[in-house]
Amino acid sequence: MIAVLEGYQEETRKLQSLVAGLPLRGVTAEVRRPPIVLFSWNSVNVISFKLWQLSDFWSYSRHKMDALKMYRDPDSDDEEEDSCSINLLPEQPLKKSRTGAHSTIILPSPPDDLLRIPSSVQEIYGDAYGGRTRSFPHVEGNFALHVYIPVTIPSYARSRVLPLLEKAFKRFPKLCSVEDGSANASPNCALASKLKEEYHISLSRTVPVRVHQIESIVSMLRRRLLSQNRYFVEFGSWEVFTNDEKTRTFLSLEIVAAGVLEMKKQVSATDDVFKLHNLPTFYENPRPHISLGWALGDISSSLKVLADELNCQNQKTLLWSSQVKKVECKAGQRVYIVWE
């Protein structure tokens, strides 16, 4: 069966003609949720892959689909619906495992060439992660959890920060705005004018948790932070930080005086909750800050020279102060307010 979705009738018709040309019995193709196309064969998924743009797919799929033609129907005898028997090329013998009266065919992995994204598509869409790497491997059922303080830059402070940040981007063209989030962005796209509406001050590392841990962590954080009062923080010093893996370097604004003590108390309370859940705690000597720009690799030494120049230009004066009104905990895509 071919699933026809609104707006994709033409693509579905082309897909049907492609599948009809394959010498396979029981082959179906389904456009489930654009741009995903799933090929299946006797209820066994042969291959599924992601299309960045359906129009790009049709231009290269025809010769790629030839790779599937290595599978051919060996005979025309009737078989049970749940049993598959396929002859591959002579150098790829079938592996069989027998359970009771039925046999199961273990198919080899699809050819690498079939799964490779065309270079033309990669050039158009680039690397989705902008060259960044995960701090921990993805595990099905895990959620990334992070505790932080949301911070907004007031309008009067933006006029003070922008000239300094523009100087940084001119000196380091590969420096990316946090708003861009991709190292593939051109220098013109990583302008300082792309200041985010909201930044954050981390109170914890980003850690993987299981779904059943989230409610417990959130409720404990709320109890531990309940007694703390609101306070003010002051931003006035440019500093440079790197992540633990030394794969990224950050140009940041550090809290200089007011608010540091109160924030360290919140870090300590968060650490206590994390310890109870066997999660890694925050840095031993935390330095609260917000990151405004980042670059791939460890370029801390050269960025540190720039940060010193920015501090001299600003004469280490206070850029702005703001009141901390809440602490948030983000688990996956859901955000919980744990203190306000």
C-alpha cells in the first residue's frame, strides 16, 4: 500500500513507480511523515532513511535504488506469510536460525552507498550539530536534564554589550553567536546583533536521567530551594571557559560581586539532590556566567587575550545588574520551575 499525503501526491506516484521496478514480492513503500520514507518487505523493515528535501531525493534515488536490486526472488513457490527466502549475491550467503517449524532469515546490513547522504545535500543543509559533539552518548529512554537560572539582558545593557561583542566577532570570524548554534554559519550570520532574548546561568551539568527520575529530582529541588530569597546579580567581567571535553570554547560574561554567594548556595542544594540520584555534581569552585559566543576546539589562550582587551576597554565597569527571580529545570523538552 502507498500512503498518499496531502501535498505529496506527485512524490507518492514517483515512489510507487520506483518500487514497482524492484524484483521483490511483498514490497511496500510508505510516506509516513514528510520527509520520511519507509520501505518494508513482508512486514520486515529493509531500510528507512531521512530526506532533507523530497525534490533532492528523486534526483539521486534512482541509481541508489539499484543497490536494492541485488535482492531477487529465487523461486515462485508459495510460502508461509511469515517466512522469507531470498538469494543474495554468491559471496553473501544467507544466515538462518530455526525456531520450531519456521525459519528466520537474517539479512545483511544495507550497502553503505545506499545510506550515504549526497554531498550536494550536505552542502545545502550542513551539519545539524554544527560540529559539536555530545557530552554523553544518546541512550533510548534517557532525557538530558539541566538546572539553570534564566537571564535576560535589559535594553540599556544591550547598547553597552553590543560594541564589545562586535569587536570580538571581527577579531575571531569563526566565533559563533549562541543564537546561531552552528559552526557552519557564515561570519556574516554570526553577528553580535543576534543577541538572544534569554540566556542562562548553569547551576548543574547537563546529565542523562531516566524518565522515572525526573519527578523525584524536580520535587527535591523545589524543597531544597524553597527557603531562599530573591537576590541581585551583577555582570561586568569578560571571561573565557571551555567544556570538559575541550571541544568548545566560550566567550562569557561572569558575575563579579553581588549574587555569587547566593548562587553558590543554590549550586550546593542542586548538588545534594544530584548525589541522591547518583548523578555527577557541578564544578567544585563554580564561576557563574552567561555565554555569549562560542567556537569549536580549545582556543582559550587566544580568546583570553581578547577578553582582557574587552575588560580594559570597558574599564571593568558594571555592565548591568538584574534580579534573579526563578530557577528552572529542563528535562528533555519540558521546563519545570523549581524556585521563584
